[in-house]
Amino acid sequence: MRTSTAAAAGLTAAGLVAGTALVAGTALARRRRARTAAPVPPRTPEPPLDGRSRTVLTEDGVPLHVEVFGAEQPSVIVVLAHGYVQSSRLWAGQVRDLTAARPDLRVVTYDHRGHGSSGPTPRDRATIEQLGRDLARVVEEVAPAGPVVLGGHSMGGMTLMALAEQRPELFGDRVVATAFVATSSGDLAAATWGMPAPVARVVQRLLPLLNERAVRAEQAGRPRRVGGFDMRLIFSPDAHPGDVAAALEVHRACSAETVAAFLPTFTDHDRARALKTLAGLPVLVVGGERDLLCPPDHSRVIADALPGAELVVHPGVGHMVQMERRAEVSERLVALVDRAVPAAG
């Protein structure tokens, strides 16, 4: 993988590196010019999602915040796992679209440990391996019977791979389809994040120190710095300001401790072999052509490991492809569910 979601582990700390400021400033200036030339029309506000909240306890006692939407007696349950420094709130578009398209669906979203409204995690449990075990608990609690479709964005996709590695017996009878959205199966050390390679190497060396500095500042009452650089890494310059604002709010709510705690796990992520567990199942692989964290090559690696997978690369969009191309990604997800469990009638 030439660029990676390991970058997401250092999004905010990377913003402190002076050598990247010019890159961020240039992108932001380009975005401002585009908005000046062509004002973006406001969107029609959507009503709040009507979900049912519950808590799932992990094996080590961390409370995970879970939201359940849709059918009380579903024919299939879709479980969506979000990316690093984010929360389940950024799946809102897909929740709306899936439940509207298939009233027989139940859609479940949850916040990873240390993220969103879930509890904090000990540092030694801030790993993709642990997230795979957490996902198993979520599936067992909210989908104790019936077919399940799993979807994961970025680190959430890596979590699906960890689950396949740990619990292969779940795939086939219980998990009947999977969707990988802007994610990677490994080779995270080669990340350049859209920067010149020498600058990226400097950032990588500084990230652990910068993250720990941010933790100490947070403990002293100073908020973690999150801003334009972070959004430039995950959105294309043409992204809708409403999407950028929503993601920025979620990123700002993520603690510096979570940023620091999860950083080391991305270096060790190498789960290409775990994909073999999914052979024969319906699989969707979605990427963004302008993704700086998980470029299209990463999606192609996953699709190549699963010859029957559907690969879709959306032109002109970044890492947050499920937001920048909400309708298209939702349509593909509905089609994936239809392949695995056709709607009755």
C-alpha cells in the first residue's frame, strides 16, 4: 500500500509539522477559490435519525455505544464500522438510504473503543486485533441469529479483516457479504499521504512525539488541534462544505489519547491472507480516485485477492467516499445486500 490509513492515525499531529503547512495552505486556498467562483447551494436539512441506542460490553469491560435502526424483525442485519478518529455518525447517509431502500433491513452502527460515545481504551488494547474482537461482540449481541452483512470504512475495513482472521467460521453461515470502503489490507509503512516522500518520512518520525505532546496538552486543558490540514487529507477540494463540517466536528471530539494510543497498530496491519476467508461471498470494494490515505491501488489489492469482488473507484473524490458520493455508495451497498439476501416478493 503506497499511502495508508496509518496516516489517519496521525492526521492531527501531522498538522503540527511545519513542513506540511504549505501543502495544506495551497489546498485550502484552491478550495476557497472554487467556492468563490461557484457558490455551493445549501442542502435541505434532514430529520434526525431515529435510532435505538444500546451498550455492548467488550471482553475487557469497555462499553461500546451502539445504534440500531430499521426493522424490528429483519431479514438481514447490516453492521457498519467507522474509520479512525471518526465515529458512527459519519455513516448517517448510508443508514438513511439503506433503511429507505429495504424496510426489511436492520442497520447497526457503533463507535470503536476510544471513539465517539464509547468508553476509553487501555493503550495495550488500542489495536486493530482488539477491534476485531470488539466487532465479534457487537455481532453476537445485536445479531444473535440470521444473516449479517458487514461494512467497514478505513480502519473499520481493517477491523473486518481482523475479524475474518480471528473468526473465519463466522463467514459463510452468519456473515454473508462484506463491503470494504476506502481501506487497506497492509503495507502501511510506505505511506506518503500526498506529500513528497522526504517530508512524509519526517512526519512519520515525529508523529509519536507530537502525539504525546498533544496528550500532555489535553491533560493540561488545551484542546487537540484539528483543522484544515486534517480535512485536506480526507476530502477532495470539491467536497461539500456540509460534509467537511460534519467530519471536522467528529474529528475534534476524538481525544489526543485515542490518537496516540492507536498509532502503533497501523504499522503492524498486514491482513491480506485473511481475505481468503471471504472467497465465494459477495464482496464490494469501494475507493476514491483522489484518496490520499488509501489510494485506488489499495482497493485493487483487496479486489485482486477476491476475484469475484465488485470494485468501484469513484473519480474525483477522496478518502470520505461514502460522504462525497453518498448516493452511489449507498446504491452499491443496497445491491450487495440484494445479492446476498434478496428482498422478499
